[in-house]
Amino acid sequence: MGSKMVRRAAAIISVLAFLSLAIPWSVSAGEPLTETSEHFTILYHREDARIALDLLAIADREHRRVSGIIGYQPTRTIRIYLAEDAEEFHILTQGRLPEWGIGAALPRRAKIVLISPRNSPGRSDIHQVFAHELCHVILGQALGDAIAPRWLDEGLAMFVSHEWKLGRSILVTRALLFGSLIPLDEIVGLNSFGRSKANLAYAESFLAVAFIVDNYGEASLHMLIRQLAGLGDIDLAMRASLGMTYREFQLIWRDYVTRRFNWASALSNPLVLWLFIFSLFVLAFILKRRHTGRIMKRWELAEDGLEEPYEPPESEERWSGP
């Protein structure tokens, strides 16, 4: 118990190091272990040595890949802090992230904080989380003093880390059916969202970035980021890079999402609805035939003396009422 308290006290001291940048990260067993590469320095606990070295082995390659997607090549060394568990992670991030947070970035200070996969909630993929946070850092450096809308920041991070899953499609479809799609401007409050609403916000953010890349190309995404860095205003940046106002973009994007995910709209088409109902009847007919065939086969075998008809044991029988 005493050792645990000492470890937590050391972790609290590490917060000061994280914020002031004046001294190295403190850990319970003396000084932290440190490794460096071309673009990174990673600080970690001894128990996470293998994890840290594996992460560092792919870090520079990911740096080149993510920089290429964003269209900006930073030169500043990025420091990675590999926290032992969720408690230490929340201490290092000053408790400013929701309980479901597993990674964090301070772009202007070129810092990333991750939870060790040994104790990460849900055993998250640390390489995917790293790519997500790395995108935040590189985008932040590309923008300088400008600030990206939250949907652009999170959507781009999801885009580069390939975080789209079937469950997100279901979330968006359900939001469209119930009219609960989140306006892009309101995603700024993401850190205060519950897990379900946050997942929807992430999904919408991804779709906003994917919409830009799919319809205007990666070069237009690069131009949008450069214009935002220079002008400091998303409306002006979109006018200069995409040829539309921010309001027009939101309307076109919403229409894109509706057409792509609104299954209810698809079923309202008479032809699609008829095909859907017909398919259900065909499926029901096939299942009924198979079920009937199995019953007939069982009784045929019973008549031939090859199999006794199935009789449930007494304990499984359901007694009839009076």
C-alpha cells in the first residue's frame, strides 16, 4: 500500500514536469527510461519497455505518412509520455479529459500522452491511438496561432488513423432517423459529451473530412489547412480553398450524409420497399422449407427404426395449466 502511495505521489510530481517542461518526467523507480528517434522522444516505465520500443519503431514512418496527408512537415521533436494507467493519464492531463479518454495531445508543446496498453480501457490499439494524437500535434503546428474547428481537428485525426467501423455507420443512421444529428459547430463541446454522443460526434467529424477528400481531393484539404493558418477564419478559408462559405459547406455535407446513411429514405422508395418485402418473404419461405424438411427426415428415420422420436426429459417438459 505504501509503495502505491509513493508511486502516485511521484506521478503528481510528473504533472509539474509535463506543464513546465523544465524537468524530466518523474516515475516511482528513479528516473524514467527514455528512447529517441528522428522525430520523437518517448518516456516510459520500465514495465513498458517493449511497448515503447515497438511504438518508436513505427513512429517516424507514421510521422511521414500523417505529414503527407496534412500537407505540412514539422521539424520539432515530439515527446511521448506513456502513462502506466488511466489514473496516471488523468493526472498528466490535469483531469481535463472525459473518463473515456485514452490519448491526449498538446500540439503547441509537441507532446502526446498515452495510456499503456497493459492497463488501457478496452485494450485499445496503441498504434491507432498514437496516429490519432500525432495528427493533432502536426495539424496544430501547421496552423500556428490559428485554431481548427473541433470537427476538422478530430475528423482528420480519425481519418489518418483509419478509425471508421460499422458501428459508427449505425450511429449516424440512427441519428438521421431520430433527427439527432449534431450540428458541426456544436462538436466544439465534445469533451463534455457522454460516450454515446461523443462517438456520434467523432463519426460526423470523420465524415466531414472524408467528404472534403472524396469530393474535392487531398490537395484541397492541404489548401484549406494553409488558408486557415493564414486567415485564421474557417469561413474565409473555405471560400478560398473550396469556393463556398462555411454555411454552404455544412448544408452540402448534411445532404451528403443523409443520402449516404438514411436507410429510411431508401425504404421510402416504392421499388426498394417492394424488393425489401419480397426478400423477406423469400427468406421466410426458405427457412420454413428447411425446418419442415428437418422434421420430416426425423420422422422418416423414426419409422425405419433408425432413430427414436425425440422426447424431452421430464425436467424439461412444460406442464399445462388447469
